[in-house]
Amino acid sequence: MSNVYQTVVRQFDRAADRMGLDASIRKILAEPMNEVVIHFPVKMDDGRIEMFSGYRVQHNDVLGPFKGGLRFHPSVDIDEVRALATWMTWKSAIVDIPFGGAKGGIQCDPILYSDQELEHITRRFAFSLGANIGPEYDIPAPDVNTNAQTMAWILDTYLSTLPPGERHRSVHVVTGKPVEAGGSLGRDKATGQGVVFCIERWAQDRTVDLSKATYFVQGFGNVGSWTAKLLKPFGASLVAVEDHTGAIANADGIDPEELAAYVEETCGIAGFPKAAPIDHESFLRTKADMFIPAALENQLTAETAPWLDARVKVVAEGANGPTDLDGDRILGEKGIDLLPDILCNAGGVVVSYFEWLQNKRSEFWDLEEVDGKLRKRIMGGYDRVREAADEYDVNWRTAAYIVALKRLARLYKRRGIFP
Ligand code: GLU
């Protein structure tokens, strides 16, 4: 069992023990419902055939259709996808949307392929998934190294396999689509927007003045860059950033818009002229008020969590699983607040739900409506998690699990187990 899946299992056990979760429901939720593994061939630009491994794990669908992203990354394997699918079930339950949890991906490094090859890889995977996805069954979305274009290819491939009369009513088979292909306004920035709503609420709670706050971000893809751009109007200052190309710092502040424009051109933050390069340890030792990990799993561990400076007041998890169990313990000992992933980064799946609803009803909402409804969902989730943390006297990660598990347990109790 990989590190990251072990983390999920232990997080789950901890919350289930603390809340006294019913033993049968505990057994059911401890394992994913379905696991699809597909090995498929793709013809490369030079005519060679390469084999790829694709995954879709469907953890639970008792609250609604399976829902979750697809990522393209060398680290994708069955255990990672299991962990990510399980987190999706908790995430939707916390923000009270009618979805279950799933996740998938392809084990590959997209940098190695041309746009045409990526299109072929994506389309062939979508075709191979076949009836394992569907608008009322399992609905993929973007994740690490996938985006609206990826979703458009999946949409087109999926619809092409249907009889003509069924195509228009199946557009909600994926979310995170380009706006012109049935996507929702505000979906692109949604995860970052959710992180910022969470931080806003936390700052109110802790009477932190965001206009004087400093922060550092790990990852400057969709989540990291949108979080930084949306924090700018609050006056918070971005003082260090790290991504797969390196880390940079500037105590006077880095402009998120300028950095995003630079990354758009160069595909990474390395060499950004208005900041100095630093190493990984110095990055994690940045003296700032807030840390926003928005990249991959297992970044704050027994080794690295002690590096966080005494000034850090909160870790707001834009990524899924950036802190392992030792990391959690160390944050607690240091008195650092935690906005856990399954609450903090739920904005993406919330606006996916709005996109799915708009498609089903043939509606198109304006941005104010999307943002207003997202704010309510995130703030509602935040309040429920805070209450559970007080009631059970646990850290916010365990509290978030308790909120999710209670919702699932209530439903299982009503429905019972077939036969
Ligand atoms: N990949 C995102 C996540 O981890 C969004 C999932 C979705 O919109 O279905 O939450």
C-alpha cells in the first residue's frame, strides 16, 4: 500500500474511532466500490505504438453519481487514484452536493508528448473507458496536467459513441469544459476561489488583517495561480513560490499576474526576473503568515513540517493530500491552523456541480450567480467543520472527516443495505 493511500486509511480510522462510526458503514466506506484499469495502445507522431495505463477508481456513489478529476502524471498508479477518489467522496459530502467520489488518470509525463499525441492519448482513454463514465453515472473533470481542452476531447469522443438523438442530453458527461462547449463561467478559477473564500473566513475568525498578511505558494498551475490572483485585491503579499522548475522569493512581493503571464510563456517559474532563486528547504522556511500548498501530495512530512517558520499561522491546502499524518501532528504542535484539502479545495467540484446542473437544465448562469452560490457552499462547509472541531475536540482534518462521515452514515441508515 502506498504512502498516500495509507494516509487516507489512517485519517479515516481516526475520525471513525472518534465519532464511533457504525461498524457496518465503516466497512463499506473503507473500500472503493469499483476499480477500472485499462492498458491501451496509442499511435505516436512517428508511427510507433506506445502502451499507456489508465485508471478510474469509483469510491462511493451513495450521495450521487461518481465525480472527480483525471490527472496525467508519472506518479499516477492504482493506490494514488484510490486515495484521491476517496477524498472526493468526503469533499462532496462536506459541501453538501449530490455527488459521490471518483478519480482517474493516466500514468504519463505530458511534457514528453506533442499536442496531437496528447489528444490521441486522451481520446483513446475516453473511448476505452466507454460506459464506465456517463452523465448520470461518473463525471470526470480536470486535475493535475489536464484542463478544459482535455475535457473537450473527452466530451467529443464520448458523444461520438452515442446515437445522434442522445448526444445533446449528455453534455454533462464531463465538467470543467470550455465555456463555448458547455462549460460554466467561473469554473476555471473555482478551486482557487474556494481556497480564497476559506482563507477569508479563517481571517475573520482569527482577526487576521489580510491586507497586511504575507504568504507563499507551492505550485503555480490552475489552483496556485488563481489563488494568488484572487488574493491580490485583499492586499496580501506573495513572497515566495515553488513549482516543478524550482523556487523563487522576493520579500517585497511578487505580482501574481506578472508571474502567471511569465509561466504562460515559459511553462515554469524558474528565471522569473523579479525574484531570486532559492532552494526547496529555504522555500519551506519562508517567513510568512500563510502557506498554500497547491501542487502534489506528501509535501509536509516528519522531515519537512518542522521547517515551517514560527510566523506561519495557517496552512490552506489547495492540493489534495499535501500533508501526511506526521505533518498534521507537527502543525498541531506548532499551533498552526489547518484548512484541510477536502474543505479548502472543494471549490472546483462545487462549480462542477453548477456546470452539471446548468447543462441538465439548458441554462447559463452569470458569474455573480456562480460566485455567490460557491461562496455559500464553502462558507457552509467551513462552519460545519469548525463546529465539529469544537464538539469533538479534534483537529480540522478529523473534523472535516466527521462532517462527511455523518452525512454518509445518515443516508446509509435510512436506505439500509441491499438485499
Ligand atoms: N480535480 C478537482 C478536485 O480534486 C475537481 C474535481 C471535479 O470537479 O470533479 O477536486
